[in-house]
Amino acid sequence: AATAHADKTAKTKSAASHPAKESTKSAASGNTAIGSGSAIKSAPGSHYTLQLSGASQSNTLNAFAKQQGLKNYLVYQTVRGGKPWYVLVSGNYASSAEAKSAISSLPAGVQSKKPWVKPVHQVQQDLKK
């Protein structure tokens, strides 16, 4: 129940403060990727991003990203154990070391999920599936 409440609160705040960001709620439209992470999609494959979380539903991750105030994030669908699985990644870093050091600047709620460095080419491969 707490998640549903947080989700409503996040949506209300987000809609009020960012009226132009309506495109982030299109989870049901069949888009694989949701969020404002187009930089990740077009980043060089040699770059790195941070995987912040994974879940069986994309709306859980989108609500979490909004609640934490993340700006440059991407939620995309992959497959885990034969079932759809959604992954939340954020940031675009030129090196693994740069990505790793960025973890300390993430909100505490995000850091508590133990984010890890992920090669951008791996994300881009998943997006092509």
C-alpha cells in the first residue's frame, strides 16, 4: 500500500512541476524504454551507466525514479528467467571509474539499492532484443 501511495504522490508532484514531461508515463504503449534516458540510447558503446534497480513491473521503477528525483534515467524491458523484467539505469559516463564515483552523489534511497556500473553497450544490446 505504501508504494501505491508514493506512486500517486510522485505523479501529482511530477505533473505539477514538470507539465512538459508527459512522455515518461507511456509504459502501456509498447515502448521498451521509458524515462528521459535517450542519452543512454545514443551514447557510445564504450561508455558506462549505473544500474540502479530491477523489477517485474516498469511502473514500480518509474515511480521510484521520480520519487528519488532522478533526471537522466531509463527504464527498459529485458527477459529474466523467461519472464519480462524491467531495469532502471541512470547516467552516461565515459569511464567505469567515473560511473563508480558518481554512485556517491546519488540520493541515499538509490544508494541503498546498491547500484552497480554497467557497460552502455550491454544496455543497447538489451534494447535491440
